[in-house]
Amino acid sequence: MHEVEDPDERIVRRGLQAPYHWLTATGDVYMGTLMEVCPEAVLNRYLAVTSFDSGVRRITEDERLAGWHLRGDIAYSPRVASVQSLQFQRDGIDSPGYDEWYVFEAPRDLGQVFRGNPFEFQSGCGEILVFVNTLAFALHDPNSDVREILELFWNQLMLIEPETFIADGRDCLALLSKRPQNGAWIADSHGRLLANSEGRDRPFAGLLANVKG
């Protein structure tokens, strides 16, 4: 795992759990930050929104006419042509949104959201777990307190196989991807998130010098 410390408390870490490269960002990094600096994470893709402000993403009539639909408490988008059309961070740009998105190259049906005890969940039954609302969900944290949650998460991710997964939770924003050349893309996103801090424009090459192995 690589870690870069930002002087303004913005910390971006990245790692690999094949085939997914991932990063987590703490500090003032939220879904809006990611959409501003890395819109290609979702552009020309299809979203399955499993959490919006910790709950169900409701669909407006205009969105329904545009191709959004809700099934099994999961909101599905048409092909995303602009990030300006997306809803997230209901409580404002300075707060985590508790939003969770699965991103696909083609429309997918994920079944329905499981509402029971996550430790009683059985995969492969047409239901999925939501992780962004779990306090223990932090990919970069090796502590035993989160190990069981992370095992459930990775098992589910490998079954669903989204191109990209994004979660904006209490302790961090998480971005994972297995898109072509994803390692370079995650590293570039890593740099852009740090360079975006407080409006600064710091070259990515300079940031790489501060990466800790």
C-alpha cells in the first residue's frame, strides 16, 4: 500500500487487490471532489446506486423520463453523459454523502438490497450488501475490527465485478477500478485528488516523490 500525506490533512492511500486497484482519501475529499477532478470514473457508463444519504435513491419524474429506474431499492441510471446530472452529497459539499455507486460499461441488475444482519448474509441469493454506511468500512485499515466487513465486501465485489466502485463514507472516500490500465488511472486520480486540495495545482510528478512504500 502506498500513502501520501498532505499538509492540510488530506491523505490519499492506494493499493491493489487483483484485479482491482483502489484508493481511499480522508480529509476534505468527498464525492463532489471526485466528480470534479475525475469525471471519467462515471462518464459514458451506467450506475447502480445502492445508497444515497444512507438510504434509497429516489427517482424524480424527470429522471424517470430520462431513463432512471428504481428496483429492489437500487437506482439505475441511463448512460451518464454529464456529472452535473447526478445527485450526491445531500448534506452539502463539505460533508460525506453516504453514497455508494457501482459503475458498469453496460446496464446490470444487482437484485435487491439486503436489510438484515450483514453477518447473516448469504451471497448468491439475489441480494447485495451496502457497505458505505458501515462504520468499519475502510479499505486501508488492517485492524481486526474491520476485517470481517472487508472480507464480505471483497467477496461481493468479485461476484458482481463492476468496472468501478465508489463509496463516500464517514471516514473516507473509496475508489476502486479494474478498467484497462487501471493502475495508472488510479495513480493519476491519486495525484489529482491531492493537487485539488484547497484549489492548489501541484504537479503529479512532484507528488510521486512523496509516496511511501
